[in-house]
Amino acid sequence: MNTMENHPRMNTELQAVIFDWAGTTVDHGSFAPTQILVDAFERACNFPLALAEARAPMGLGKWQHIEALGRLPSVAARWQAQFGREMNPADVDRIYSSFLPLQIERVAEHASLIPGTLETVAALRAGGLKIGSTTGYPRAVMQRLLQAAAQRGYQPDCTVCTDDLKAGSRPGPWMALQCVLELKIEAVWRCVKVDDTLPGLLESRNAGMWTVGVLLSGSPAGLTWEECLQSGAAERETIRQRVAAELGAAQPHYLIDSVADLLPVLEHIEQRLRQGERP
């Protein structure tokens, strides 16, 4: 991964970078939402959910995430066997009601910044860019996470949560476009969105922004920072290829290992913009 030391000030065709949270700027491997979903299924319904299953719909709002889990073939089959019927909206409500207080209670435990976040954000601000963020977390959870991240030095200029807007959440463009409004950006093509999940990348694609997918720090990779450091080059390359295939449906403009590798990508986007290209 690249470092940001002595990085030159960028030209500013771009005006903003919009980051996801878990798996992109905090919580390497995105363990807070996934492990707590496992616990919520157990607490609410005495239903065993595998961590790999919990990761499958990552990036959606959490109510929609639970609903999507109920449609996974493996989960749906076990649910039918255990309860004799399909998961219904009342079940989703019950699991979400269990999930939300657990998430509020524990999210700060997973607020460690992904290495490179502070340095990257500092370089962006030195280059005149604004920092937005969107998340699949509801506002009640983000209040805790915003506090914990601020204590670690990370404070985006705006944060839009999955339950903030009447229009809806990912993969629609609305949260990303709300960042455009709040940051007073002149055009969506002056924005870059960075995310580790397919719904999050579709959000930025649907908003008409430059789109950067994250391969190693996010939920699809499922690695802690320590596991990432300890993995071998061949293992990391296998994970990159698997995650790239998973994110490919969004046709991201760029793929990087983590936020630490973002700045060279932004320089390349600047060059393309000066040549008249648009996302």
C-alpha cells in the first residue's frame, strides 16, 4: 500500500470525495455490522447465521440488509426448515429491533481507522477538496460512530445515513446526491465516491460520480488489519480477484487495496477531467 508522505498538492478539477464508513475508512474488514447481525438473528429468533452469509448484502440499509438475508438460498432453506415458512416483514422488524440496540452499544468498539485514512483526508483537504460520507448505518448508530471517529481525528464535512432521506437508500443515488447538496458541489462529475460494497458502488454510479472500489479493507475481503498484514502475496492476490469479480457488476472506474492507495487514482482522474472526460 502507498503512503501519503510528501505528496504534492493536487489540481482541483475535483471538488469532493465521498467515503463509505465500515470497511472503507473505519473497521478494517467491516466486522461491526456483520458480527452484530449474526448476534441479532440468534437473540431475536434463535436462528444460526454464518458470518459469511451476514456479509453477502453489505452496503444496504440494515432493515433492507436483513430482508435480503432472508432471501439468500442458504438462509431461506434453513429458515423454512426451522419455522415452516418464509421470512416475512414482521420477522425482519423483530430482528432489526434486536440489531439496533446491539449496534449502538458496540459500534464504537469497531471505530479504529483504517491505516491511511487520516493521511489521505489531510492530503485531500490540503488540495482544496471537501469530504462527504454515506453509510448503511441508521442515524442512531452513526451518532456513536461519529463521536468515536472524531476522537481518532476523522471528521467528514457531512454524513448522510440510510434513514435520513424519504427517497430511500442504496443502491439508489440519493445519499450521494445529498452530499452534493450539503457540500455545495457544482457538478456530480467533480465527485469521487469510495466504497467497499456493491450497493455502495452502485450508489455512486447511479449518481453519476467517479467510482472507486476497495478490495482488501472491506467486507467482501473480510480481513482484519492484522490478518491482511500476515497474509502472503499470493493469498492477497486471490482475494483481490475474488472481490473485484464481486464488485464488477457496478463497473467501478478504479479498484484499490484500501484508502491508503487513493491519491494516485485521484491524480489520474484529474488528468482525465482536464482532457474533457466525464464518469
